[in-house]
Amino acid sequence: MLDTRGIDHRLHPLGEKAVSPMRIVIFGSTGMGGKAALTSAIGRGHDVTVLARSEAAAAKAPKGTRVVLGDALDPAAVREALKGTDAVVQYLGVGGLGDGRPNDLVPDATRLIVAEMAAQNIRRLVCASNVGVPGSAPFFVRRILLPLVARKLLPILDAKVKMEAILRASNREWTAVRLPALNEKPRKKTLKVSAEGRSTGFSITTADAADFMLDIIEKRQFVDVTVAISN
């Protein structure tokens, strides 16, 4: 496990291929970040499983993807998706800034995923969190940006706080990756990595975020910690 202390502003190289294919489940694969994680995992040669809420959504999955019908709050679907899995990427969210209303989709789904992982003895779990949860984010984000968008963003951050608490209470090998604003620009292939997120930037490409998540699964890095990343 890497010690995350003292790594603010470290440039983290991305995109090295795995030594051998792994079986990975991606929850939230239809969102902007989740789609990039799916593309990265397939590009690295991993065997990937996703959930789809409908046959129409299942038909859009990339060739070779194992698809399970259902959603992340469906215990039977989660159980089926996790069968034979080596690692899990949880990229769930409400999309954008949401509607400003409390929404416990992320913690409720995480609690279900963690319980089923324990039942099936699956260890590795990487979850998308947010820069801006208490104790994180650069000064500008904490003191200026967050107050401007607080009405909509606070319920999202509250859900991530609950999610991180579930991870800490689990006995899984977890990582919560705290992300700034996502964009779909071309990958830059280097990152600023910070234990707390107070020295990182304000945005990250979905491809770079996905590469980081796959890297730390393949290399077993940043286990049982939160870590913030940005371009």
C-alpha cells in the first residue's frame, strides 16, 4: 500500500497495461465518468461486467461486455453482477449537480455492494467520490466555489460523505477517489495526486480519472484511503 502522506503535487503517470486480465464490475457505466472507466477497462483487456436497466441499454454495451439486467439497488442484480469478480469500480451518481434534493442512491447502493462483496469474498473496491467533502478541496473551491453552488452540491457531497463512512466501516480493500469537475477532453496522461485534495486542480478528464482507477486496481495502490486527483 502506498503511503499518501507528502505526495501533494506529485505527477502520476497513467495508462500502464495490466500484467494479466482481471474480472471487473463497473457500477454506473452509463454516466460520463463510468463510460470512460468501461472504455479504459476494455482497452486494457479486462473482462468487464456492467448493469443495464433495460434491454435497450444492454444493447448499447460495448462488444464483449457482460451485461446483467437490473440496477445497483436490486440485490439480485448486484449479486449476479459480482459473481466471479476480482475488483469493483463504483461510479454511481445523480448526474451533474443534481436537483438539490437529498438523494441516498450512492450510499444505499454502496452498502448493498459492500455487503455482497463480503458474502462472495471479493476484496477490491474503488469508488468515485468528490473533492469538496469535509476536509478536502483547494481554498478557492472551499471558500468561493462551494458557497456559490451549495444549494445543489451539498446533497451530493452529503451522499459521498455517507458513502466514505460505509467504506471505512467495511473490511474491503477500498479506495475513495475524490474527483473535481469532470470533462471529456483528450486524456493528458499525468495527474496531480493529493492525500486531501487541497493542492490539486479544479478539473480532470474522464479518461485520466478512469486510467487512475484502473491503475490502482491493477497495482493495488492507495488501499484503505481517500485520495484526490486532478489534471
